[in-house]
Amino acid sequence: MRTYAIRLATAAGFALFTVTTPAFSPQVPSVEQVIHAGRLIDGTSTTVRERMSILIGGDRIVEVQEGFVRPAGAQVIDLSRSTVMPGLIDSHTHITSELGPNALLLAVTQGAVDAAVRSTVYAKRTLDAGFTTIRDLGADGGAAVALKRAINDGVLPGPRIWTARTTLSITGGHGDQGGLRHDLTAAPTFADGIVDSPAEAAKAVRYQHKYGADLIKFTATGGVLSINDSGDAQQFSDEEMRTIVETAHLLGLKVAAHAHGKRGMEAAIRAGVDSIEHGTYLDDETIALFKKHGTYYVPTIIAGKTVEEMARTPGALHPSVREKAARIGPLIQSAFARAWKGGVKIAFGTDSGVSAHGENAREFGYMVEAGMPPIEAILSATRNAADLLGASDHVGSIQKGRYADIIAVDGDPLTNIEEMRRVRFVMKGGVVHKGGAAPQTSGTAQ
């Protein structure tokens, strides 16, 4: 009877429940706030403009004008001595967890509810660091979906979230932790993201979509932090990869592929994925394939640095994980350098959750160290990352009609990229979350 009632209500056009996705406001009201920006990096080009005004109404940018204007009745936020930028986008996070020396113990003693509670702290740290939008690329049990809903409803502070929900993996693959006693848990199914055929792959994609996924992530190769699998061997078959991508794209979902090894990476690109995460063993042939298919590369250098450091700490990692961390971790920065030099499209991503949440901006330093100009590194976390999301009309730039997601640093990040780690002002959707001072109110228009 209950199932019938749900179907009847759906047929009649009534929504008994909703799945919350990043919401977009349909209207732009009159100017309520204006930011005076000393230097403006707007997320659309390499040009830096000086003495600019950003006019804001509700949660949107109404206009960007030259000079310091004061619309009548608008509150003035003085950032005239600062560098102002769009809110940053991290294309690869795990917002509900954080790696530590007791990770294996926590994995078998804590569940999705624990993760959801802890994620509220990680979300605030991320927002305070200037990241107003993130992709979450794997959180079991719907924890990231619950966090996203709470943030969208204004219950707690945090970034806009596009979540993949549960990562898809083969049995015994990177997303299916092996090396543990077989009787500790029930055998996972497609609902847990574990699939071993094209048919199961399609069903798993549809299941994740049904329960709130905004995109799909799968493990094309092995990984570092899983105990039993190879760190770089291809896992899904070519046909399974194609099925995942085709099913997701039919549903309007983009697809991210975790991939370290060359063979699995290239198979995923040929299957049509929208982004490759990590990309450790890419070479000239892989770079050519990236460019041919227009695939984004999300490097996550900081994750490699983090596991490399942990591998040097006795007892911090399982022995098989330690070996992979020591071998693979140090290679990611040089892979990024090859990709940048080769002209691959790059979107900023950190794999935060492996590294500490709130330290996301350390990635900028590693990117610049590897040869990327500071302005391009910033654009990878604004313009490019928004394009990867498919949300350039809403986030990633300071333009009319976009969300008023705006950050500021005191210094010039183009001469010292470390300024990106010292964000002092954060606005998301017209609401100041960090660095707010008593705003000035203008009585007359100028």
C-alpha cells in the first residue's frame, strides 16, 4: 500500500521528498552591498584590474564597475588594499573523512553517521580557507549528501557541494578494501558501489543518482591507501568503463576516474570520462589522448606529498600501503609538470581528506613550484574548475549574474603564491563568513 501511495503521488505531480542539489536563484534583486576591490582577479582572464567595485544584490553579483562607486543605500565592504578573487573551487575532496595513523581502526569502528558529524567541522575549515565550492569524490552511506542538504538549507556553514556519493569499484578494487577478515562485513553489492559487470555498473550509477549523487566517480586503477590492490593496474574493463560513462551522461552526470596507471588512465579517457584524478604515470601518449578528448586532469599533488611523508613515519600506514605511498606519492608533482607543459586542461584538486581539510591552498604552492604561473594556478581553481563542474554560469568568476562567492587576501598572490594560504575575507552567496567588519552605508549614489 505504501509503495502504491508513493507511485500515485508521483504520478499526480506531488513531491513527497526531494533530493537537494546546488540551488540557483532565479532573480537578481537591487544592489544591497558593494565591495571595493584594490586589485581584482575576476576568474575570466589573466588580467588584473585595479580599483574595481563589485555590486551585489541578494546572493548574486549585479554588476562589476571601474572605480569605487557607492550606490545609494548599499553597504560598502572596503577591500581597497586587498587582492579580490572568486571563491575557490576544489575539484577533489573527501569532505567526510581525514586520514590519520588510526585510519584502519576508524574504518571498522565508525560509520556514515560519525562521518557526517565530523564533516561539519571539515566543511567550515574548507570554507574559511576560501573554498566556496567543492566536488566530494567519495563518501559512503550518503554522509556527503546529508552535509550538502544542511549547508544548502542554511543549517551550518560550508562550501557548495557536488558529491559523487559512493565511489564505484570492482570487487577487491581500490574502493573495496581488501586485506581484512572476510567475516567482518557482509559481501557488498552494487548499492555499496561494488560492481563486476556492465549491467551492474549501469545499475550502480542509477542507484547513486537516485540517492543524491551529482556526479559519478569510479576507480579505473588501483590506489595507494587500499591494502590489497596494486597501486596502478587497470581494474574495470573497457566495457565496464564505457557503460559507467554512458549511463551517467544519459542522466546528465559527469564522471571522474581515479587513475594512477597509464593503461587504466587511457582506457578511462577513451571511455569518455570528464576528468582523470591523480594521473601519476601519464606520458606523452597519455597527454595526446587528454588533448584529443578534451579531458580534464585533476592532479592532487598535496595528496602525494602527504602520503610520502606518512610513509616515513613508522606505524603510520599498513606495510603494503606504506610501500605504495613511498613509490607513488613522490611522482605526482612531476606528472603534473608534464601535463602542464604538454597543454592538458587542468582543474585544481587536492584530495583533501588525505591531507588536512583547510590546508587545500597548499596545492597552489606545489603547482607553481612545478612550473605553472601563479595566475594560471588561480584560474585552475576558478574558471577551469567551474567549467569541469558544468557550472560556469554560476560559480568560478566575478561577473554579472554569478553567485557572490568572493574572497580576498592582503598581499599579491601573483608575486607570492603563499598568499593563497592566508585568505582573510570569505563571502559566499552574498553572506560574509570570514573577515567581516562593520560595513559602511552610503546615503547617496556616486
